[in-house]
Amino acid sequence: MSESKPGQGLAEFFEQITKANQQFVEQFAKAVPPQSPESATNPYASLFSGFWQNASQLSQLQNQLYQQQMQAWQGVMGQPADMPVKDKRFAAPEWEQFPFFNYVRQSYLSTSKWLMDMVDKTQAEDEQKERMRFFTKQFLDAMSPSNFALTNPEVLKLAADTKGESLVEGMKNMLEDMQKGYITMTDESKFEVGKNMAITPGQVIFENELFQLIQYTPSTDEVFERPLLIVPPCINKYYLMDMQPENSLIRYIVSQGYTTFLMSWRSATEDMKHYTWEDYLTKGVFKAMEVVKSVTGKDDMNAMGFCIGGTILTTALAVLRAKGDKSINSATYLTSMIDHSEPGPIKVYLDENLVRLKEIKLSEGGLVKGKELAATFSSLRANDLIWNYVVNNYLKGKTPPPFDLLYWNSDGTNLPLPMHTYYLRNMYIENNLTKPGKMELCGVKIDVRKIDIPVYLFAAQEDHIVPWKTAYLSTQYLTGPQRFVLGASGHIAGTINPVTTNKRNYWVNDQLPTSSDLWLQGAQSNPGSWWPDYSNWLGKLSGEKTKAPKSAGNRTYKAIEAAPGRYVKTRAE
């Protein structure tokens, strides 16, 4: 038997690890399904076929992995390993205190980096590479050792300290979530819509199968004569805008003297499975406008749209302009897009074949479940919105703390398949809203460039749902006076930035250059909430003040029930 040189056995061990990793990656590539049955090739095929043919590049990457694995092993053996970790999944001291878990962590991170480097170095189109990068990261995030009890020292220590009670509680939490069909992100027992959420006083004065219209009770002696109609998202419940009293945008708007109406969309039910985008205009926005005119006696109003509510409002405005109707005096867009050419991370899920498959089913109708939509958006930030709660709730057996935004986030709505498919096709896949005459709704071809009314556009700097630079592109299509305001933080926290806390900041710039970067370079930062800036803008477009009405509705549209109404309280199944 020949003698092994010092370190030779260790080197062979890591060579085996490297080969095993290569085989693992090959199997991963073969296992990833195409985007749809009609896809010609697996999107990962070019990545792996190219690498297996390019031996020198693959060898270089494998050598890097080998060196990183050696460093991790040196750390286990008590030798210094220069591999600093800045990852909150592994922030607990237990990951460093125990050599085995330290090695598991370092090995996972180095292997993850190696695989992501492979994706970055592949010869592929940018869009395909971005999709590969996203789904590879999804896979790696799911396989993190922090997500499994036996490879998470925090979980094992807690189980020992509680004599296994944490694991028992975690199993209970998991079974409850399986029955609900979603991961619990907050202590839901602390919230109830109509009790401590969505409690701004008002009355439902109209309802049909699609929405309820709420007229809010004035909180001032006088109100502006021109009313405000709010079109919230239909993908989520409207009460994002009316959380609790201290962070309610609706309550703030009412307190500033605006006669406020809001559409509370119904979560689509089986009898709505054939509803189209046009139905959301004719039976939705246009019907709401008719009621507002009747109740206030005014011929026009201001309008606000939030997220997809802004897209619905844009198409409504374009139809009105094509018909010569000037019922909308001004428009407000909150984190909304007209140009969908750069929609952010969500585009990894948007595929021509996917939409085509949905279109095949249009004659049958159907529902897009709110839970599916919520899962899609959560996956864009999987570590924060999925795996964080898997570890906390199921492995550690803890109940997440109460947080109103996360309660709302779990309270999604269903959408009719025809409406949703139209949205994907015309906005995301073909970007038709930017093309004059390309879209026809309500018997007219629309052109957003004919929307020449005053517009207030708000975007959030860290928004991953509606990237602010994409939201800024709207300024290049609308032709009336515009004010673009950029808030700090993300899609929700940036928009719901109440004056009661006056956190963060916002940027303003009266100039609207073609480039969003140039706009930001010339923008002025202001501390606190953007809400007062908006109220100052809207007040100038709301006419004179008059005595506040004593009751909601009129003889034609009488109060049906108190706000927030039945529709928003109904949980989507």
C-alpha cells in the first residue's frame, strides 16, 4: 500500500466534493421544467451545455469553489478562514460557536456563489440570464441550511432549551397554515377589519356585483366642493389605504376637507369568472363616477389610482378623452405604471407562452386565486416573506409579532381570468398602453397622450413591484401639467408614510427631463411624509369650500351599510 502525502487525503476529499457539486448542478439543470409545454428549450440548457463544453472556464470556477471549501474546512480545524459572512440568516452566534455548523454555513455560501457565478458567466440573452439568475437564487434560498432543523443550530438549541416544546408548537403552526393555505406572517388575532382596521367613518351608498362605493363622513365643518374618487388595487383589499387611525391615508385625506369616495372591489367569485377589463371600467369606474356626480351634484371630480388601480384609471381616462368626456378634472397615480417595459423582478414570471395558455381558457372563464398572486409576489423576496417565517413559525414554534401591513398582505383577492389575462397581455407582454390606437375599449381606440389634465405621480425609491424609474416614464406620455414626487422606502411603506410619525423623506423637482437620473440629480430632498405636499397640490384643484353634508348619499343612492362594508371583510377562498 502506498503512503499518502500530508494533505493528500484532504485534497482528494475536496475534489470529490467538487465533482459531487458538478453532478448536483447537472441534475438541477435537467430537473428545471420549461416555462410551458410550448417552450422550445429548457432556459438552463444554454448555461450548462456551454459550460460543459468550455472546460477551462468550468475548471476555473471549480477551482474557486475548491479553494473556498478549503477555507471553510480550515475554519473547522481551528485555522483562520477569511470568509466574512454578512447574511442575516446566519447572524446568530451559534453559527460560529459550533465548528460543524460554521462549516455547513460556509460551504453553502461558497457553493451558492459558485452556482450564481456560473449563471453570470453564461452566454445568454440578458432576459434569459435574468430569469436563470432569479430561479437559481430561488432554488438556493430554498436549500439554505437555515431552513432545516438538523442543520440550524438555533433551532436545535431552542429545542433543547424547551425540551422539544418549540418543535411541537412549530408543528401546530404548520398544520394551521396548511389548513389556511398560506404562511402566517403576523399575529392575525390582533387585527379585524372593521374593528381596528379600516375604521374611518363612512357609508356604503352603492353596490353591484363588482364593487361597493364608500362615501366617507366629513371630519371638518367645510369641505372642498369638487369630490375625490379613489380607485384602489383590485389585487389586494383597499384598506392598505385605511389601516389603523394613526397610519390611514384615507383618514388624512378626509381630515384635509376632501369629499372622499372610494371603490371597494369585490374578490371575484364564480359568477364573475367571465368579467373582462372593460367590465371593470363600465361596471366599475364609470358607474362609480355616475354615483359621485349624482350625490354631489357636481359635473366633474378628481380621481386617484393606486398600483393596478392606477392602470385601470389610466384606461378609463383614455376612454373618456376619446369620447370627449371631461368628468375627471385631475388624476393622482400612486406607485403605478403606464409604460410596462421595465416592470422589475416580476417580469421573470411573465412569458408569452404562459399568457397564451391562459388565453386558450378564456371562453370557459375562471378565477385567478388571490393566494396564488400573493405567493408570486412573496417569492420576489423569498427570504424575507417566505423562509423567514418557515424558520420562525415552524422550526422555532414562535408566533410572529403583530404587524398591520403583513396582515393586509395575507388578505388577497381573486381576479377573473379574462380580466387578469388582458392585463398581462396588453400591459406587460405587449406594452400596448404606450401605443396610440393599439387598444380598443368601450368602442373607442385609446391614446394615453390625450390625457392632458393635471397629474400628481408618486413613486417609491425602493419599490420592487413598480420600480420608480419605470413609474417616472409616465411623465413622457401624459401631456398635462405634472408633479412627480419620489418617496423613500418601498411599494407599501413608501406610500403609507403617515404625518403622525413623519418618518423618511421625499424628493421633488418641478422639472421633468427625459431621464429619471437627471430628475433625481436636480431634485430637492424634504424630510417627513409626502402627504402634506399632495394635499397642497390637490387643494388647488378642488374648488371652493362649502358646508359639509350632514348625511351620505341622496334619495337615489341611500346608505346601505356602514363602512368598510361587506366586500372588504370577505376572505378570498
